Amino acid sequence: MAEKQVTILVPNYKTPEITTICLRLLRKYTNPDLAEVIVIDNDSQDASLDYLRELEWVRLIERDCSDNESGVQAHSRALDLALKEVKTPYVLSIHTDTFVKRHDWLEVLLAEFDSADVAGVGSWKLESKNAIRRAGIKFEQFWKRQLHRFFGYKRYNPQRLDIKSQYLRSHCAMYRMDIINTVQTSFADGDDTAGKVMHRKIQQAGYKMKFLPSEFLGKYVDHLNHATSIFNPELRRSTKNPEKDQKKIQRKLRGINAMAILKEDSLDH
């Protein structure tokens, strides 16, 4: 049997059905000879933790969270806790609302490490937009920028269109472990959003971080986006459009035939 190449890290917090779908799809579409899975539970104390304790094919790490820890910190620190246990050449972070869709998904990501200076592969946003939607975003940002410049408008986000400020997001990001260790960095470095400071440090050390277009990566992996905070309102930074977010999630779940996956409990064994 060939040695495993990738360790997949999956932080979990109070999303029983989403977690079940995520892991069953991993089980269905991932070559077990190629990868191992570590799930880090962030003190869920709910049905998702009960489910995880029953799975023999994943390694479960149960983490106690401090009372003053933010959701962002808990997520990053959970990844780092598992990162210490990684023995494979590559490590991949995903979310419980990341759903793989094809048997070759992992091989496709590994193939992107096509030169010695590529340290990471992933995406900034895993969502496809047509040309009209992209043009609309640029138009919207232009006017927000003008309002910010002349009237102090506070909801202008210059990073949204600035590629230099973007980093590989932890919803699907693969890294070379030897480079992480050489640079001496980690997901929670700087106590910022998972992987943000790590991305900068690796780039500053002279390595490449490869962004895959959403249109390409989306053929292999789907992402619900903020599902954990939507199902746990206390984690939300904003209460903007909660009903719209719920409808979007339900639409995507129907698209992957989630109900059928939830009935396919043979994938747990």
C-alpha cells in the first residue's frame, strides 16, 4: 500500500446534518489510500459530536474552547491543534460546509503542485459569477469607493476586488507541510482569520500560492459559505439577510441531493 499523501483537516462546531453530509461525501469520493481525515470538534456538545464519536474511519480530536474565544480564533486554533499531528507531505483544510463532488477531486488539487516553489493551492471565493454579476460588483464597488472617499461611507471594502489582499481560504486550501515547517507558520499565526498571516509569510519567503478559478474548482468542490454561523446565530457578525442565507443553503443542499446522502448511512462504515 502506498503511503498517504494528504491529511484533511475538518473543524466542526454544531452543524449535525451539514457535518454528516460533508464527511459522507468525503468517504464516498476520496481514495482512502491517498488521504486520512482528522476532525477537530470545537466543544460542540451536541449531536454532531455524538456522530463523530461513532466514526472509525476518521481521527477525532475533541477540543475545549475558552469562554472568551471568538469563532474565528476557535476555527484557526482547531486547525493548528490538528496540524501538529500531520505526518503526510500535504495538508488540506476544509469546512463542514465544503462538499466534494468527484472521485478525482484530490488528485486534481495535488496536480497543481507542478513546481517546487508552489506552496499552496486553493481559492479566495468558491462561488461562480457570470459576466453580468462580475460587472455589477465592480460598478457597486466603484460607487461605494466614491461615497467612502467623499462622505466617509463605512461599508466600502477595498479588499473585495484587490487580489493583493486575498489569501487561500480554509474552506478548501492545500499546502506543502515542508514549507509550512520551514517558514515556521500555522493557520492561527497572528491570531487572525485562518491562513491569512500564513499566506503572507509563505509568499514573503519566496514561494507561490496558487489561486484556482471558482469556475474550475467548483467542478470538484462546493461550499455553502457561512453555514456554521447561519445555523448558530450567536456566531454571526451581521444579521444581514438571514432568511436569504437560509434559502441559499437549502437550494444548494437540494442541488447535491442532500436528503439521499443523509439516508446513506453505509458511508459511515
